[in-house]
Amino acid sequence: MSTNPAIRVRIAPSPTGPLHIGTARTALFNLLHARHVGGTFVLRLEDTDVARSTEAHERDILEGLHWLGITWDEGPGVGAGGDDVGPYPPYRQMQRLPTYAEAARRLLEADRAYPCYCTPDELEADRRAQEAAKEAPRYVGRCASLTPGERAAREAEGRPAAIRFRVRPGIVGWDDLVRDRVEIDTANLGGDFVIVRSDGTPLYHFTVVVDDAAMAVSHVIRGEDHISNTPKHILLFEALGHGVPVFGHLPLILNPDGTKMSKRKSQTAVADYRAQGFLREALVNYLAFLGWSPGVEGEDVLSLDELIERFDITKVQKGGAKFDRTRLEWLNGQWIRRLDDEDLVDRLRPFVLAGHERGELDRVPGDDELRTLLPLVRDRLPTLAAIVELVGFLWVDEVRPDPADLVPKRWDAATAREGLRAAREALLAHDAVTWEADELEPPLRALAETRGWKAGDLFMAIRVAVTGRTATPPLFDTLVAVGRE
RNA sequence: GCCCCCAUCGUCUAGAGGCCUAGGACGCCACCCUUUCAAGGUGGAGAUCAGGGGUUCGAAUCCCCUUGGGGGUACCA
């Protein structure tokens, strides 16, 4: 694919929480678009909310994206001491403070912004008054036209000043990549908005524009929840004398009840899906199909490369998509079946180890043992973590079956006892059989026949006695795996 | 409240005015395979394209209204 230096997209996560499924989806769509057109994918950390940002979250986000295979061309180095990669460093906003200060100074100088000395109490009072009058909340403009003298007076009082951006009247519009023309009257923006806090730290709407301009971002692909913010950003780009990028607003991922996906109602942390044994391939595949599809029948299971090849940002759906875990699980199964043996063993290992650490397993199988089990488990694993539930009995010292399960429906307890005794004798008492699946079956079928039992009932009694479960991989393979002893 | 966005099977979607008696996938149901559970195969139920008006010879597709849903309304991001 040819490269296209004019196309630059970015993902700008805020390390105020673990990597969110929605952030991963936005990152993925940016990556798909960038890779499809040969553009550059930038990662920038928006850590100006110092109170809520943590290094642990930052690590979770960076590692999570890497795990998914969502890799960036430019961005911060991984880890606190890591070096930035790319021509527009730094890529952490807290290290870009001088850039924002300079941009704010220019805006102030051009009178596109002004210092605001309003106190929180004043602002709160304004808001209440507006609410009482059933008016939309907006900044009243108390400090918008202060004379130099008035400003000096306030400075002399030692009142801290925030910086507000002057919102010009008129309509701001743009041609959105996914929803065509959008136009918003700046009268609905809530008045002049704050771009720098009174403590001197810059706010999101400001930093995002300063950085996108500085980093030459050409396409801003983000969630639909930013549509109403876009006019503010466009105004800022213009005031800064910078060209306005192309915007594309993706539909939201929704909770089952149709509201914006949230931690409260859904599992949103990518790390949790990973810990439950979802494959990166499945997650990426699933996420890509939330709001987009290649529109070709039979193309349901696609790799990242295949997605990149087919992706078209203008074909993205406008309406939100509910997160359907069942479908994710189906895709996960599809991908598990596509993995080759070595790969599957590698990915299974951590989950077996985890089962051991939780005390559910008495011992940990080696890679060879795991590998021989693959034909038995591959088609039966909805997730990697399910390995413990599926065949954990193999690595447990003592199996304790539920007595109720031990007796097949058509049998009574005495028959079950007798059946198990006879089966044991048939298989263990003599050296007649070698311990291989093919060798085990005939004697047991013969036994069932002579006693007039249904083979299935006999098999079930044995299954439960040996594994403690009513659902297992095929019995004779299972017996072989358990071993003669 | 105000502003904005959206609307095709339960869910994800195909659909760019005639190819639509609306297609696929997940899920569901049945059957086949089968020692259980899966996987796989075959078939089925499931959407009067939110409703109503237009435009057009012709509308799921274009326009308007209504309804419904969602998002935003911070010195959060």
C-alpha cells in the first residue's frame, strides 16, 4: 500500500481509567482508516486532568492497545522513562504546557480571548438564575468587556483569572465523514468558554485543538459524543490561524438498554475481556463490526489485515450499536479454532496457571500435555479461560462427583454401582486392553449389551465418576487423558 | 428546558429510487451427526423497513412533520 503523508489521524486517550472498550474501538477505527489510506497514526496522552490521571491507567491503556495489535506510528514511549517517537514531541499533554501557554498568549494578544475573574460563587449564582428563568445555562459575559483599568483593579485584589475564548456569533458547520453536513449555531454553545483554568492549567477543548494543530492532524475520528463540541474546536482552529481538520463522528457503543456504554451497566475494561480469555483477534473483529461492515456475505470473520484492506470510513453506520457479548463469544470461538497448535498452547498456558493460582487446580500441565489435549478441547472452548472448567478435572487430585449425577436417568443407585464395578473390571482387571481410546470402547459396549444397558447410560455413569461432570469431551479420549492409574 | 445526532428481524448489519416477495450473521427452534457437551451440516420462525404526509411512473432508499431513542449542555475528558 502506498503511503500518504497528508493523512494523519490520532487517538487521544485520557489516563483517568483503564482502557475502555469505546476507546479501543475509536482507536481501531482510526488505525483502520490510517492503514487503509497509508496515513500516519498518532497516539497522544491527554493527562491534564491531574487529579484523576494515574500512571497505572496509562500503562493499562498503552499495553491494552498493544495487546490488541493497535500500534501507533508516533507517540509517547512506553513507561515513564520511555522516549517519544515522532516529529512532534512530546506526546503527553502535561509536558506540552508551554505550548498551550504560548497559544493562550497569542489568543489574549489578539483579543480572541480574555481573562475572566468571575468566582465560582458568581458563576453558580448565574446558573441558578438562568435555571429559575428557564433559560439555557451560558456565561453571562461579565468579564468580556472589562477595561484595562478594571482588569488591573481585579489583579490588584489578587483575584485569579481564568481565560475565556470569545465565541463569535454565527453558524459553524462541517462536512462530517460519517454524517454529511452538520451545522450548529454558536448561540447554543453556552457563551464564551474557559480554555485555561484560573490555576493556569489548560482545558480539554483548548489542548485538543492546539495539539491537533501542532501535530498536523488531518482527520479527527472520534465518538459521536463530541459532535456538540466540534463547533468550539472549529472556532479555536480558526482563531489559532490553523486549517480545520476533517471530522468523522463514530456512532456510540451502547449498553443493552440503549444508553451510552458505561462501567455501571456493561463490562467496559479491555483488560477484563482479556482476563476472561477473549482473543485479541476476536475483540478487534467484533469491535470493527460495531458500526461498520464490509457489506459482503460470508465475510464475518476477518483479521486485522483483512479489516484494513476493506475498511471505508464513509460506510460507517450513523446509529449507535448495542454491545452483544454473545456474538463476541461466537467470534472468539471462531478465532480459537483458527489458531495453530503452538499458538493455542501459548495462549492457554496463562489461564491454566491462573486456575492453579486460584487453587482450582492441584497441578499444572506441561506444554506437551496441553498440546495432546487440543483436539479434545478446541471445538469446546468459548473462551481460553474455559479450559479450567472444561478439563480441569485432569489436574485435580480428587474428583468429587455429585451423587445425583452419578445415576443416569434410567438407572437406580444399585445399577449405577454395579455398572461402575463391572466397567472397572472390564477395563482394569485384565491386561486385555491397552489404554487407548479405540481399545477402551469395545469391551464397554459389549458389557452394556450383555447386561441389557443402554451404552449411553453406562458411559454417563463412568463419565461422572471419573470427571465429576456430565459434560466433557468424548469419554474414551477423556479416559486416556486421565490415565489408567 | 435548550441544542445536536439517530431510527431495517431480539442483536450486529446489507441496502446509494426499479435487482427487495427486504439479503447475511449472532441468537432462537427443529432435524442430521452423536456416549455427554461442543463443533459442523441442513431447514425454519423472525422486520407491514418507527408512524404519517409528500416528491416520483416507481420509495427501505429523496423531502417535511410526528413519535421514539441517544448524545451534549463544566474552571471533566
